[in-house]
Amino acid sequence: METNFNVVIEKLTEFLHREAKTGTVVGEQFILGEFTCVPVVRVGMGLGSGGGEGDSSKNGKGQGLGAGVGMGIEPIGFLVTKGSEISFISTHQEKGISKMFDKVPDLIKTLLQKKESDETKN
């Protein structure tokens, strides 16, 4: 049974290695007008296995082996370039203080424009 167990684990490990290559984490780029976009995903994997042997007074000897593997892929955003500018666009809704900090540059720009407008009126 030891040999069979090792073969199963080896095959599952090969599967994980083959399926979770770098191309899965950062996808192939595509063009949208002036923008070049690269999808970015989060990959999670799990592996479980077990085996055993036993004797039964009624049925004789027995052995068992089981293994499983699982993988999940979640899109997290896109790397976007336009000329020399690079930005990351998240696919998740932002919450809390991080969302506030993202709005600070726009707020400053609005305040400066208002100040300039007020100065030209006076």
C-alpha cells in the first residue's frame, strides 16, 4: 500500500504544480483602446490524503486509500497601463479608511480649483 499511496500523492502534487503556474496568477495581457490590461487573480490550493490497513475477524484483511485536491481562483483586479502610467484597478469594493485615502487627491484638486476660482472673482 505504501507504493500506491506515494504514487497518488505524486500525481496530485504534479497536478497542483501544473495548474498553479505563474500564468494563472497573472493572466495574459489584452488591449482596450489606449489601455493595456493584465488580469491578476488569487489562487488557493489544498491537498488532503489518508490511508490505512485493518483486520476484521469476519471479513479478513483490508486496506484503503483516499486523496483529494482542490483549487480556487478569485479575480482581484487588473494592472492597467497607458503610456508610462501604471495603475491597479481592484475588482473588490473598497471600504473604510483605504477608500477615503484614495479620494484625497481628488479632494485636494477640487479645493485648489475652488480657491483659484474664488481668487479670480475677487
